Amino acid sequence: DAGITQSPRYKITETGRQVTLMCHQTWSHSYMFWYRQDLGHGLRLIYYSAAADITDKGEVPDGYVVSRSKTENFPLTLESATRSQTSVYFCASSEGGVRSNQPQHFGDGTRLSIL
Amino acid sequence: EDQVTQSPEALRLQEGESSSLNCSYTVSGLRGLFWYRQDPGKGPEFLFTLYSAGEEKEKERLKATLTKKESFLHITAPKPEDSATYLCAVRPTDSWGKLQFGAGTQVVVTP
């Protein structure tokens, strides 16, 4: 089925470990986004990408790394996980163009717990 | 700094009891305002985009309106299946495609 898929849906890891969250979309959307959602903070943008090989920081980028070698994939890596990165992570995509006003479409999230 | 504030934080309604959710925003220029619905364990689902003051959009029991400072999401004669968290987001004119989200309003509709 077309859409945006995230994997894994659930992940438990330990502090200091590296963990990568995957995001794949089948719409060929230019823009992709990573958010974290925490109680009391709502959705906060971590990183975004306008196209393959073009990425930029959002509101809370520290401790995260992204890459986008192919249009359809946008993995998010926590290089050395900390407990403060325990959260629900959402990937989103939207059609491109700087002047585009298309909505973002979201995956169902990855629930990450760091012990 | 761009800000989006939603109220109330939570709303409990009887089935059929209409109500409104508020989204107030502060941006230098607004390119669009978006409403999403989020069910537990799921990602936000797009509902509406509003572009200019005075605009209205409707979908089933939901109606969204926009002024220069705020947006309202009216829920008319809600049913239990309307229970969800409703998120508001703004896209400022200089945002390069990004959205600024509010914290959401959790709506529970009881039979």
C-alpha cells in the first residue's frame, strides 16, 4: 500500500548505543521531516530535507544525524542515545517546491525507550 | 518568534454536544494553517488547510474557520468516533515548508 512507513514501531535500547530509525515513502515527495512528540511539548521538528542530499536542522537537532541518499528514504540516527531522547518519533513528507503549501503526511511513529 | 497555542488542553463532551476548539497563533506572515487529527498510537492525519482570514472548510461534523489571529475547529453533534487529539499547525511565509505545531486538544466524546 502506498504511503509512508516507519520502522521499527517499537524500540528499547540502552544509553550510549547507536540506533537508527527508518522512514520510507512511496509518493516521491520532495520534502521529508522528522519530529519528536513529547507530553507538554507537542511535535517538535528535528531535521528536514528538501530533496536527496539536501538536509537542514530543525528546532531540536542536537544528538541526531540524518541522511537522504534516495528521495524515498530518510533515516534518523541517534549516535549515542541518552534517556532524554526517549520519545515518539514521527516521519512526515510533503510535495515539494519552496512556494508549495501542501500538507505534510505522517507515518505512525516509532516509540523509542532508552534505559 | 512564531507561536501556536491551543485551548482547551482537554475537552470532554456528551454525544451530540457541540463545541469549539481554539488555535491562536503569532507569526510574522501566514502562508497556511493546518488542522490534523491524531488517534492514540497513530500519526497525525491531515484534515484541513486554511489560507486566509474568513475562509471556512467543512468535513462531516467538523468545520474549521480562520481569522487573522486564530482558528476554530467546530465539532457539531459529535459522536464517540470523533474522540481524538486535534492538532493545529501554522506555516509562516518564511518557513521553507516547515510547520509549527500547537500542543493539541484532546477530545473525548462519551455516549
